[in-house]
Amino acid sequence: RPGATCVLGIDLGTTSVKAALVVGGERGQVVAESCSRETQAQAGSPGAGPQGMEQDVRKIIRALNECLAALPQQQLQRVSHIGISGQMHGIVFWKRDQGCKWTESGTGPTFEPEEVSNLITWQDGRCSPSFLSSLPQPQSHISLATGFGCATVYWYLKESPDFLKSYDAAGTIHDYVVAMLCDLKKPLMSVQNAASWGYFNSRSKSWNIDILKKSGFPVHLLPEVGDPGSIAGRTIYAWHGIPKGAEVGIALGDFQCSVYSCLTERTDAVLNISTSAQLTISMPPGFQPPEKPDPFSAVTYFPYFNDNYLAVAASLNGGNVLAMFVDMVAQWTAELGLEVQETTIYTKIIKAALAQNNSKLSVHPTIFGERHMPEQLASVTNISVSDLSLGYVTRALCRGIVENLHSMLPSERLTETGVRRILGTGSALARNEVLRQEAERIFPFPVIYGKDVDAAVGAAMVM
């Protein structure tokens, strides 16, 4: 259907920006075109030292402009709605009337950031445990952590109050893009992003204004909050040839959009193993998270769509553990005076593990710790003479990665919630047959592969 409208989905990720054009087909929504660009936006953070993690907003927007310029013009001219997702928790500050300047480019009007700070990302580590414990107790079901927007504002309040005086608006990086596209006088933020900043009560859908005011927090910087899936505004210019007046959705969490892109049935769980790993289920309608967070719980509840919640076991240990293991084997080989490429090692250890069906060896693979148990590191137990080959060790390591996630959100919980099958996604699961075998062995549900998670496509589908 050449004249049909389409939806543009955008995801502003930690390392890259992705744009996807989604059109309605006979079998639901199909991706007509997509494009991604690495942002290479890492920036120094002189005030915060090595713990700081900041990105240059200009470089992120440049990557976004390159992405859109690469999409077919005739399809951009048919875009009626824009859905935008991005990395949660992070924060960027700007001046309301000088957030950007619009210029003409080869593909139509584009904006460039003007009076805008760096993006302090979700990976930022400037808020130490002792600093966090000095802050007022939030009224929220999510524990406050470093990298959360409100925690970062508190840090500036203490370490560099003048920095905050230069700005009168703040949001996530994707809230900023929505505000610029629609020329919003006050930024608007979805419940999903607000919950990820801390000091937000998901039940009442409101900031902890009294708690924040009492401690001198600059509450004028907090965005207004709306429901995910609602419209934030309309484009004020024909951005890259997209018709002026196209509807722009309120910015969404990348995690929720990734899940939305593949979770079609409420009875599905999503098992995603890429660098890190997550196991996610959709909670029954009407579920409300506990009033206070349990700091020792491995499960976090994320606001989803239509007032529903996702229960998420998010592990810091996934494909990165296998990468460390391969790296260790490569270092040992090098110390013995031999040269083997890491890609060769990876292929060979997987092949060796496929030849070994079972191993009594038990690997607890939490080499990177876990958020709910930062001090518990990795261990290997039950070592016997017969289980020392590379194949056995690799098999046990893959099982350990899946078992660790399973211990955080066990099968019994999945069954209670009505889960009937598991959707397996992520780069590590896709390229590692041993991981897939272990997932199928540990979970008593069918595991289905082939559905890719894609936050940009999810953001478009929501619209």
C-alpha cells in the first residue's frame, strides 16, 4: 500500500542510536526500514572523576540525524506518529528556551543541541553507598541507586550547586528529544522513566515533592509525568521531511519497549541473555508493587503499559561471564607461549561442551556480583577428577549462568503467574547452543527462539 502512513520508532541507546520505520501489514506490524549508528559519545566528567559516566548530547543527536538522513525520504514523508525510547535512569539538563536551534539540512529541518549539559548516564558511579545513605528515604517501591536521575541531582546540589543554577529543565535523553521536537515549555516524562529516577511513587503517579522540598532539592527541575502510550505533542517543523504536526509519544523506557516488541501473550516470559541477562514476566492486571523496596530481593517491578507491571530479575552476569572465561583461557595460553585467537577459543569450547552432556561440577558465575548481593562473587564447587576437561567446565559455566537467573525468579513463581512458555532472546543465547540447551533443561516450559527484542520497534508498536 504505497500511500499508507507509517510510524517511526527511535531508540537512544548507551552505545548506538536506532531508527525503524514500521508499517501495518496483513499480519500485524512489519519493519519496512531500519538504521543504526554508533554514537561514540563517551565524554570525560572532570567533576566526578573516574566514577563518572557522561555522554556528549551533541554526538548522540548527530548520530540520530545521520540515522534519519539514511532512511528513505518518501517513507519519512508518510510518518504520522513518532515513538521514542531510550536508556532509563540517566539525566540531562537544559535551558528551556535555548535547548536547541533548528537549521535546514539536505533532508529538511533538523535541530542541534544548544544550552544543554552532558548526559549523565545510568552507568554513572559518582554516588557512593555512603552518599546514597545520607539522602532522605524515598517513598517508592524501587531502591535508590547511583546513576538514578534524582540521586545525580542531589550529588550536584552538594558538590557543584552552581552547575544546577545554569539550567531550568531536566529529563532523560529521550525526554529531551521529545521536548525539542514538540517545543514543550515544560518537559513531560512517562511513569516508566520517572520510576527509574527514584523519588517517584508509581501508585499515586507523583514525585515525592514533600520529601524532596524538605531537603532543598530543586523540584522545579522535575518534569511533569504522563502515562506511557499517551501523546506528548506534535512536531513543530517538518523534521527530516516528516510532516509538521506528526504526533510524538511520551518518551518510554528502552527495557519496556524491548519487552513490548516480542511479548505478545501475557503467558509468555522473556529470557534475554546478551552482555547481562534478564528474565521478565508480565504481572496479572491489578497487581501493585509493595510500598517499600526489599533491598535483598532479586526481583524489581517496572511500570509497563496500561497500569501493568513487569517483574524483572536482572542479572549483571550473562554473556560477559563467558567473555571473561574466554579471555582467561587466552591469557593462560599466552603465558604458556602459545597464540590462539579468542574467536577460535570460543568456537572450540562450545564444541567441546556440546560433546559433554552432563557435569557434576557446579559453577556459581556471579563474577560481577549482583545488585541485591554485591559482595557475593563467583565460586566453583563439586570439583572431581572426571569433570576437569574444557568441555565439562564450559558446560557447567553455561548452566551456572542460567541457574543464577532461575534462582532469582524460580519456575514456581513463573507457574504461579501463569507462564506457559519462554521467549529466548539476546546475542549470547543466539550464538551459544549450550546456553540454549541448559535453558531448556532448567525451565519446565517450552523455550521459543527467533523473536528479536528491539526497543526502537517496540517504541513504534506502542504508537
